[in-house]
Amino acid sequence: MGNKDLKNLKGIYLILDKKLAGERSYFKIIEKTARYGVKIVQLREKNISTREYVELAIKIKEVCKKNNVIFIVNDRVDVAFASDADGVHLGQDDLHVKYARAILGKEKIIGISAGNKEELEYALKQDINYISPGPVFTTLTKPDAGDAIGIDFVKYVLSKSDKPVIPIGGIEAENVKKLSRIGIDKVAVISAILKADNLEIATKTLYNNLLSG
């Protein structure tokens, strides 16, 4: 699953969060949302052992494969490699992209976060498959995410990058149209779906709004 496939992909990039998932299993969440617009799933775990992380990643990869969803591991290149995930998402302080690429190989997806012009400049020089600017809007899901960058910065990223741009941060069904209107066709979300009582309706509404603009 390479850059070419990602460029043509339109839809939702769902980041799994244990706290927001509550009693719902990751597997059920993937199965329910994949039908209505989730095309990429990211696993982000902080408080489990590496062995548990790999075992969980392997199971999630199987569910993603069955549902034709791309599977990304957050931060942990070792877990992505061990589970044969489709790729990894890196923050600016994570393993350097060149080492991640050397470990994972040319065919895997590597995405990177960018919250300002300096981080964007770094990202543009790397062998990556997508850039994730954010937080676009104010978000409570990740307290350390920093100040909202706004729509204008997303426009700036679009003007500078020939890679797919997948914004994140405070994106909901109500404000996703603002991103759609500037040419965004992929967005990363957490609470917009996981906080919803009905996963299917939340996903479908977000997806329709993203594509309708």
C-alpha cells in the first residue's frame, strides 16, 4: 500500500483511543465504521507492554484487512514492523524518517505530523507518504497538541506539498465542510466518531459532509 493508493483514497482516518472506545472493542468499531467511510485506522497505545502491543496490532491488522482498511501504528516503528502493519505515523520527536524507512521498507506508508512551518519544512524533505497538519481546530482529546493551526495553515500545507494531506484535531461533522471546500478529501478523527452513541451514523455523516463540501 503505497503513496499512489493513498492519493486516490477519500475518507476517514480513525485513530483508536481506549478511553473513548469504552466498552466497545476495537474490532467491532472497525467493522462498523469501515462500512461507512473509515478507510484508515491508527492504533495508538501508551500503557501496555511491547509484547501486548504487538499482539493487539496483529489482531487489528487482520480485522482491517478483512474490511479493506489501511492499518497504521502510531509512533512505534518496532510494533509496525513486528505486526507487518501497512505503515507508521511519526511525530516530530519520534524516530527519524530515514531510519523508519530503512526498517519498514519502500512499500510501507510513513506519515508525519506538522504543526507549524518549521515542522512542515522538515516533513517536506523526508521520504514520507502523507503529512498530517494539526490541530486544525481546538481539541480536548490530546491536551498537549498545542494551539489550533486553523484552515489557513492547512491551505498553506496543500500549496507546498505534493503528498496527501490529512488534517487532524477537533474535526467534526459540522466543521469538516470547511476543509472539504479547500480540497481536503481525507481527515483524521478520534472523538467525532468514538464519542458518538451510534458509530455508524456518526461515521456516515462525517464522510458525507467531507465529500459534499
